[in-house]
Amino acid sequence: MTGMHIATDTRGGWHIVSVQGRVDSLTAGELTDALLVAVKSNAKVAVDCSALEYISSMGIAALMEGARA
């Protein structure tokens, strides 16, 4: 897989943001945006990174920004 795919779901009161593929400098902004929308709209948010093939430092920064929000 090239690129990144984000899917969302709600399970047991949690909003799950699932990230698949590669999170790098080209896709990190999209992940940041998805996480910020999720935390604004939901009390409990979890990120599923189990299908990530690669994550760069920009991807880690996106996760940290979502966690701070």
C-alpha cells in the first residue's frame, strides 16, 4: 500500500481512528486534521496504529498534536 488511509468507528463509547499505510511528511497533515476533528467531537478517542507500515517523525508529531488536543 502506498499513502495513508484513515477510517473511523465507534465502539463501546470510544471513537476509534484507524490509520493504515504510511504516515510521512506528505500525509501527516491529514492525520492531524482527522485527530483534531475527532477530539473536538468525542469525549473518548483512541488511535489504532496496528496497520501502519511506516511512520516518520512528522507522523509522530501528528499523534502528539492529537494527544495534546
